[in-house]
Amino acid sequence: MTPARPHRWGRALLNIGAAACLLLGASLLPPDTSLNDRKASGVLKLCVPPSYPPLVTGKPDEPGYDIELARAIAGKLELRLLVNVLPSMGQDFNPRNWSLTRAQCDLVGGGVADTAQTRSFMQTLATGAETGWVIIGKSGAQLSKGDAVAVLPGTSGLDRIALSNWVRRAGLTARLAATPADLERLLTSSEVAAAITERYVAAQLSEGFSVGWLDPESFPVFPMAFGLWKGDQTLMRAVRQALHQLEREGMVSQLQDHYGVSRLGPG
Amino acid sequence: MNAQPDAAIVVSNVTVSYGAKRALDDVSLTVPAGASFALLGPNGAGKTTLISVLCTLRRPDRGSAAVAGADVVRMPTQARRSIGVVFQDSSLDDRLSAWENLEFHGLVYGMPKKRRRTMIEAALALVELEEWTHDIVRSFSGGMRRRLEIARALLHEPRILFLDEPTVGLDAQTRQRIWQYLETLRRERGLTVLTTTHYIEEVEDADSVCIIDQGRIIAQDTPAALKERFGQRWLTVLPQDQEAADAILASVPQVRRLGAQRLALPAEDEAATDAFLSTFRDRLSEVRFQPPTLESVFLSLTGRELRDRADGQRDAEKAAGRRGGQR
Amino acid sequence: MEMLALLRGLYAIWLRELTRATRDRAQLIGGVSRPLIWLLILGVGLNPYFRGEVYGEVRFVIPYTYLQFLFPAVIVLNIMYTSIQFAVSVIWDREFGFLREVLVSPMPRPLILLGKVLGGSTVAMIHGGLVLILARFADVTLSPLQIVQALGLMFVLAFGLTSFGVILAARVRSFEGFGVFSNTIILPLYFTSSSVFPLDPSLTRAQIVTAYPEWLVFMVQINPITYAVDALRGILITFNQFPSAMGSAVIFGMAVVFFVVALLDFRRA
């Protein structure tokens, strides 16, 4: 009589299972205090530039897509949204000079593109809006060597170096525009054959211009995002979860329709 | 091949050196199939080296060896398939169960599942370990381990079984039981068994005994013939003090030193023995007559006792060290 | 010996390694505690220093959080420990005689070694895989394809490192001090593999040299573990410091070279 044979893997599986459970349990620990800090203060702070239509409009009754979305997210987290309008944002293309600090902002919105450059400083949560270089007036193929183009790089973190290389390769002369109004003036004055700028800058122009993505093969279209500080993992998770919930509830697409977030060209 | 068809093991002129030390010096021997063959010699005589050569772990520096007709250097795989080995030190995996150790062996020897199963059960039954089939080997006693190793060595039905000091560190009862298994196997399966040992009493029943010392074969025959040829009665005495020992050594030339203190002299001649005793009676603290045994054969051939006194102690230490070392 | 019989032998040796390792609680505890220490304690502890307080003013310029950056490196660390500690199992077999049981069997020597190394690599891969459970903690999202790719790469890496362990075992005569010895190999290799510190954030040689002394950069560059970590980062967080094919090439290269050396050692022994 041989005694019953224990299962060969019985003990091994038990040990591995115990190890896995331990790790699984540990993975549920919160890695930081960011969410708890916000809950304690009751406030979620959003930093935006004064104007970045349609994400930030500056109008009190229709404040913009990012602001309304952030407000809905704050609502889900049972926090009050505090909007910090920072004029420094968007005035300079070096984000260092925006002087955004952790103390001022929990979320950064109103023109943050989800690019590798942005991710070097913040972690991002896509909001459903998209940006990229657009060309106004003519399509890229219609331009010929020697044409002048007006360029307004904008502030959302798109790759300017790639753009200037592209302009040089195409044999175009770039005329820098300082503001959207400047860009529009150049366009209407016919000093330039076309204008290149970022998608949502184009949205601020008057009606009547034809707008198209610039050379989609060279320039990817980036999702727009909320920027969160690196390391604020618990807050990030909570915000992400709230956003997903809003998406399921249809709130996000409703806001997108209202602000024309997915419409290319002047809105 | 010069091997006779019925020879299980043929060793011709094998020499093995470890550095400057010669472990085997021009050794030749033949073991017929189905025989029980014992290699007898003190520790360090070269027995284990010879086993290593025969089971293809050590290439001979010179000479050749064949097991079951396969040369150990040229056809090692074929040679390995026909042998089973029980090493001097345990080579079981003590974190596995008895069954798992045997299963491992069966798989490594390429045995198919069904055959593995029946053979493992039979092997465990043979060594009476069925009750501990699924126990982890670490909890086994020395005797149980040894029995399991014998079961394992027999699992793939080898034609030749090598046992290197199979009974070291075991109690007398276990030793006897192990010899019983081996005897049964030899009779039932025609197995050739080659054993090394330094326990004299274990080779008395062997078909053939080969006495080996310092890497050389010094005698080989049946136990009876060896005793007849070389055996004589010996008188061993323990002198009271160093002075007495010196006096005996000076006056009786045939006396040999035995270990540190004891002395031995041939006791065939009664008159000489009586004379010796009457002369030194008062200066001896111990007197013993040794009948002709294989031990005395060894003494006659080498002038030394097979097993010096410290030997048993060393075995015990070794066994203890092994137990400690294996956690 | 026909094919099937050889495969049975290979399976037996592989299975034995796996059974022994998974029965050994101490080894599993090591496999669990390392990721906990490195990811939970070190990762969380250093997190505030890498997050930056002012936008644009972080020193740690990679498009990931510190935990995400560290995560693949901890997997490599766990594999390194398990693989190199595997040498203990090899020494064990040699010292306590089990090796002879296999050597007198009809199994060819290379197959014995292959079985052992495969077993050791599987165990190391399991230990690396355990770290993946912490992916959620580190905010690394994984698709099933990524998991399969990562496990595959981990296995090849473990194969190379396990072979390296066998090479070490052939040169180390006893267990005594092997723990210390293995630590003196593992930790320097780990620290100079761009694992904990992002040596070279902006990926050009000129900038590494300005940020770190040349000798350290040199050590990072000649360390094969650097490329293993990089390859795993490529799969898990799609971040590569070096050309993505390079990591895989180094990992496969290690596996082949170390196994061949181990084989030569094993033949001689």
C-alpha cells in the first residue's frame, strides 16, 4: 500500500500563490499623499492661460472645454474647482518661464499637448481634443518654392524644430507672427501665401479661411491633455477614473459637441 | 576486444594519478558476469578511483576498462546504460520525495511512463520503503537513504551494480539487510555486483575478493582460498609501556608494529608463542589470538591492519558532517 | 539514445530545478522582498525628488514618472539575483554528490547543462514575472502582448545570466561567502545599468559627459545589463535610450556566449 501521492505542484503553487498575493496586496498601497492632500483642502486647482479657445475662452458663461471638464472631474472627486488664470502661460514658448508651481496648480489645462516634451515634465491625461500643425489658406502641396508663410508656433508643446526644418526643406520663407491677430493680418494682407499654426490657434481666426492638417505624414496629430505633476499618482488615478466615468456618462462628448472641439478651422 | 564474452568487467593495466600521487598503479582484473566481487582495502587504497573509472567519471591515464563489453572511454554512453551506481556519499536530492528521486532517475534514463511507474513501485517494495514513498528524503535516516539509493541504482535494470562502501556509517542490522537485498538480486536477476568495503565481515560471502593497497592489487581469489594461502594465526599484544614495546621489538625479529601501540607476531609455531608469552607475560596489558580471517590475510600481505583504530571514528565524523552539511 | 528518451531526461532536470526552487520558501521570500524594497520603498522614497516643483525645472527629464522608470530595472534586478544565486544550486549538486547521479546516466553532458540552465532560467523568469504584479502600483499599463514579449525577453536574459552563474560556480570552490561574492557582482552591475539613476536623460553622449564623469558613463556603456534594462523599458514603457534592437541583441548575445563558455567549463569538469 503506497500512501496517496500528493500533487506534485501542490506546495509549489501554494508558495507562488502566497508570494503573488503578497505583491498584489502591496500594489494596492497608495504610493503618495497627493489625493489625500486635495481631499483635505477640498480644492482642485486648475491652471490655464487667459485664452485658448475653445479649451479656455475667458467668457464667464462659457468658460471653455477644459475648464468645464475639469469642473466635472472635480465634482466627481467631491472637490471644488479653483481656476488659476496665469497670464504668463502661453506668452513664452519655454514652459520654464510660465512659472507654474506645484503649489499653484494640481492640473494644467488649456493647451497642453500630449507630446514627449510635455511628458518630460508632467504626466498627461488625454481629454479627447487633438492638436497639430495646420495650414491655413492653401494646402501644403499647393505651395511652391520661395513662397512666404506666416508661422505662429503657439504654446502647446508641438515640435517647432521639426516645423522649421520642414519649412526650410520646402524652400519657403517663414514670417513669424506674434499673435493670432497678427497672423490674420498677414493672411488677409496677402503678404504670405499661407499660414502655419497650431490647430486651436487657427480656431480663433475669423470665419472664411480654409484650414487643413499640415503634411500629416511628417507631423503627427497629438491629443490634448491635462497635465499633472509627476509623482502625484493617487491624484492621477482618481482624475483618470473620474474622466472615464464622465466619458461613459456621455458628458465628455456632450462638451466636445458644445465647444466644437473636434471641428477643424474657425468655430 | 580481448574481453571474454561472459566477463562483466574487464580492467587492463589501468593507471590513474592525481598529480604526483598514484591512485591506481597498473591494475588489471576481470569480473565474470553474475559474480559477486569485493574490492577490499583500507581508505585511500584506490577503490573509489577504480569505481570512478568504471562508471566513466574518471578517464584512466593509461590502460583500458570495459563494462558489459563497452569500453568506458570510447563508448561511455553504452557503458553507462548498463551500470547502476551507489556512491560512497549520498547522491540523493534531499529536497525531493523518495518517489520524485526515483522518477527523476527513470526520466533521465529515458524510461517511458508506464514502465517507470511499475519499476518504481517494485524498487520501493524491494527495499521496503513503500510507506515513505512521498516523504521528503531529508527526513530519512542514513539506512533509509542507502536503501533508496540502491533502489534507484536498480531502477533501470542495469546488468552491473557498483556499490562504493554501501554500508559505511550504518548500524549492523541495516548493513545485514542491505546485503540480503543484494544477494536476492544477484540470484534472481543474474546481476553482477562489485562492492568496495573495508568491513572484512562483509566480503566473506563474496565469490571473489580482490585486496587492493596503495593503488595496487596484492591478491585476488575466493575468500576461502585467500585464507588458505595467506591466512595465519596472529598473536596481537598491547605492551604495558614504551619500554616493554622496545624490548619486544629488539628481541623478537618477526614482530610487527600495529598502529601506534600494539604489536603482532605470527602464532603458527606454538613453542615460539609459548616462549614469547612466558618471557613478556608481565609486561603486557592485553593479549589476543586472531584466527585466520581476511583481516589477518591483509595483515600478512601488508604488515598493517586493514582498519586502523581511528578509522571507525573518522566514519562517524564523516557521517555527522554530512548530516550537518545537508541542513 | 532516441530523441524521446533525451527529452524525458531534459524534462526531468528542468523539472527538478523548478520543484526545488518553488518549494524553497526562503528563495521565494527573496523574490518578493526585493521588488518590495526597490519599488515600494526606494521608488516611493525618491519620488518627490524626481517630480519637480516648478514646471520645466526637473532634472529628471524623461517622459515617465520615477516609478515607471524604475519598474523594468527592478524586474532585471530580480532576475539577476535569482539567476546568479542559481550558482549555489550548481555548487550544491557538485558538493553533495547529486551531480554524479546525473553524470553516470546516459544523458549527454551538454543536455544535462541545458536542462539545468533552462530550469534556472524558468525560475528566474517567474521571479521577474512576480514583479509584473506590481505594475498597477507603478502605473505601468500592460497589454497581454506586452506581457508575453516581456516574459520572453526575461527568459532569454535569465538564460544568459544563469549560464553566467554556472560559470561562476565552476570557479568558486565553496558556498562560503558566495552570498557576499554574488552581491559584489550583482549590485555594481545593477547600479551602473542606468537603472536607478537616469544616467543620460537626453540621450546624447555629449550631455552624459557633462552631467556625469566620463569613467561612470564608460562603466554604464560597457555594462551589458544597461542594454537589458533598456530593452525591457522599450517593451514595458516604450522608452529606449539606445536603439531598440541593441538591447535584444545584447541579451541574445549574452545568452549564447555565456552558455557556450559554461558548456566548455562543464565539459572540462
